[in-house]
Amino acid sequence: MRNRPPLPLAILASIGLLLFVLPLVGLLARTPWTRLVGLLSGEVVTDALRLSLVTSLAATAVSGLIGVPLAWVMARVPFPGRSLVRGIVTLPLVLPPVVGGAALLFALGRRGVVGEPLNQATGILLPFSIWGVITANVFVAMPFLVITVESALRNLDLRFEAAAASLGAGRWTVLRRVTLPMIGPSLMAGLVLSWARALGEFGATITFAGNLQGRTQTLPLAVFVALESDRDTAITLSLVMVAVSLTVLVGLRDRWWKAL
Amino acid sequence: MKQTPRPVMLLMAFLAALAPSCGASTPAAGEQVLVFAAASLTHAFTSIATTFEANRPEFDVQLNLAASSSLRQQILEGAPADVFASANTSNMDQVIEAGEASTSTTLATNVLQIAVPAGNPGGVTGLSDFARAELLIGLCAEGVPCGDLGRQALGKAGVVAAVDTNEPDVRALLVKIEAGELDAGIVYATDVAATGDRVEGVDIPADVNVVATYPIAVLANAPNPRGADAFVAFAVSDQARAILSRHGFSLP
């Protein structure tokens, strides 16, 4: 009886929960269960699932590799314009992804400000390739990692690092042996959030990387295109997304990201 | 001439149907002519309506622009429209079969064109270039009108396109062509005309092209039949044809 909520709270909480549950019910109610196995093994579905897993994991790895250093610099190094940098880094959280995709295209496309010289010098072309999908994913997903890790770093008790340093540990050792393990749960949470955001990414991907089955058509893109022509496939693809995401989010929640 | 958001438009239409006398008692600029027109006619009809109102100040044109299929549905459900201009014959035929119009006139046609960035950097001269793997080629996705029609044209020409992206709609495709990120795509001639100087059109021969016909009709239950007749007569006049042609339409 200890945690029994007051009635108004229970009602409002139920409404909140219903908002999340009802769409799932709708999806399950429209699922063509008898044809599901056939639809699941369809080429559009398997191609999109493979591409989504590869690109979202790659984007998470890249986010970790460059996002953690960025978070560290933002948390620890005072420099002029730091709040502006913070704003820019979190911009992809509020920008409509389509705007982000278009901006990426103007910057890194074949005729882009950076993309054109890059293409002429190296032959590298990001749009319409899997690299373009990963780039778009990193752009929208990395802010989740950066803000999570940065806030963990700022809340860290600096005396632990100072103690390690006084015992003779170099800066690199302190980072590796003290700082990173202490922010471990937040880092994990940031990585999972980034991965989840990358998996669901649609607007920036279709605008920057285009949409071609097997090359750039991730699950969200395949759902969107299938809705126009083949609703059963669209529902099947949506179910796959829900299943993959729920498995990871529920599975990891209890193990790693109690921090949130 | 005003463009009213669709929900407001429908509400107005509903109220007008309930109390037809109200419209006459308001001191409006002129007699209202309610024109239901396909969304692809937006630019051309906005211009045609303005010119029509300048010629005939006693009329006040209201445009309801939406997909032809939704307009057909609204008409069959009793929306008090005066004129219907459809982007295809099938929706018009259904309106005529239901007795909502007695006959229609062909207003214009719209043909497919190859859209290329200004200067045509890929050197695209025809549909056969769509097979060149070194070019970046975009189409609309299957299920989207421009995607299905583009594929029909490629099929007629016997070209297997080396497609790099299937865009969700014609705007998305044109944005990438405008930016020079794609070398070619298939869209309607009107879309090329609407995009300005950053996109050029390469003609597709008539024998492999896919043509959309735009019929226009006075509706049988038009609240303002005089205005409807006047508008349709103007829409097929030389002055209106010049406007349609400027917006990329071909004329019958």
C-alpha cells in the first residue's frame, strides 16, 4: 500500500501510458499475422533491416569515438564561445531532420562547399551511399551522447582524478582508468540513446543520402515508401523496428542505464 | 481571389449550403465562384483567377486546391462547388457518371520531361542516358504518381535505369537536381517550369511519353452557374492558354 498513487495521479498517468500503448495496439491490430513469415523474408524487409543495423551501429561507434572527446573538451576546457559551441552541438536535437539533411547536402554533397573539393581531390562521394547514411545518422544521433557524457563529466567529483594524478598517473591514464570508468553508466546510456535515435532516423537520411533499396534504404525509409504502395509490408517493417528497439531498450535499461 | 485553408473552406462550404441566402446579403466584392482545382494547377490557376477577376470584377474566385481524388470525393458528397478542374480524366469521368457534370472540356495536357541541373553537367540527351552507371539518376518512388509514370516511360523506351535514389515526391527529387547532386530525373514539364533557372528540361519523344490530360467542367449543381460558365469560358480562352503554357502545360 505504500506506493499507491493518489487517484488523480493514477488517472493522468494512465492517460500518459495509453498515448504510447494505443499506437502499438493499432499496429498489432492491422498486422497481417497469417502472411507475416512470408513478408518478413521479403527482400525489401531483409535489406532494410541489415542496412539499419549496420548503419546505426556504425553511427553509434563514430559518435562514441568523436563525441566523448568533444564532451570532455566542452566539460573541462574553458574557452571563449563555449556556450555557442554547446548550442551548435545540440542544434540537431531541435532542427527538423530534413533541414539537417539539406544542410549536410549543401556542405558535403557533390556540389557542396566542402563536398566538391573533397570529391575532386579524393573521388569520395557521400550522398547516395552507405557513408551518407552513416553521416546523417551521426549528425542527428551524436548530440544525445555528447549532452549525456558532458553532464556526467561536469557532475564528477574532481578529487578522484586529483588523487590519481597525485599518485603519479599521467593525464591519459587518469582519463582511461578513473574518468571513463566513473562515467561508465552515463556513457552507456548516451550510446544507447544515440543508437536508438540513429535506428529511427528518417528525414536527414532521405534528404542527404537518398533512398535506394539495399544501398541507402533503412527501415524508416522503407516503411515510408511502402506506406504508399504496400501497406502490409509497411506494417511488417514497423513491427520489426518496434521489436528490435524494444528488445534493446528493455534489455539494456536494467543492466546499464539506471543512471537515467 | 483568396486561397483558403481546406478545413476552413469546407466549413464555409457547409455553412453556405445550409444558408444560401447569407452569401448574397454580405457586401462582398463580387459573386463568389468556387473553383475546385487539382493541386498541380496551383500556380497556373492562381494566375488565371487573378486575371479573370481583373477582366470580370463582378466575380470573386475562390480556389480549393487539393488532390483530384479528394476534390472528386468532396463534389460527390455535395460540396457546393461551381467548377471542377481535374489532373486526370478518371476523376472527371466519375463526376460526370454521378451526374454532377454533364460534359467536360480538355483544358491542357502535361507531359513528362527529363529534369537536369542548369548547364546539364551529365550531358543528358534522352531516356537512354538513364542507363549510364556513372551518372547519378533519381526517380520518384514507386506508388508516387511521378514514379509510376516515369517508370512507364522508361519501360516504353526499353531503358533499364541505373537508379541511385527513389525520392518520396517530386519536390524532393527536384531539390536534389537543383542542387546538382543528381544528374537527371523524370518529372512533369510543369514541375520543370515551376523550378526556375536552376533546372532545365530535356524533352521526351511523344511515342514514349506519358501524357496527363486535365479536363475542366461546370458542375451541374453549381450555386453560381453564370460565374461557373464565365470562368470555364475564360480558362479555355487565349489569355488563359498563354498562362497555362507559361507554367509548362501543353495545349490541346
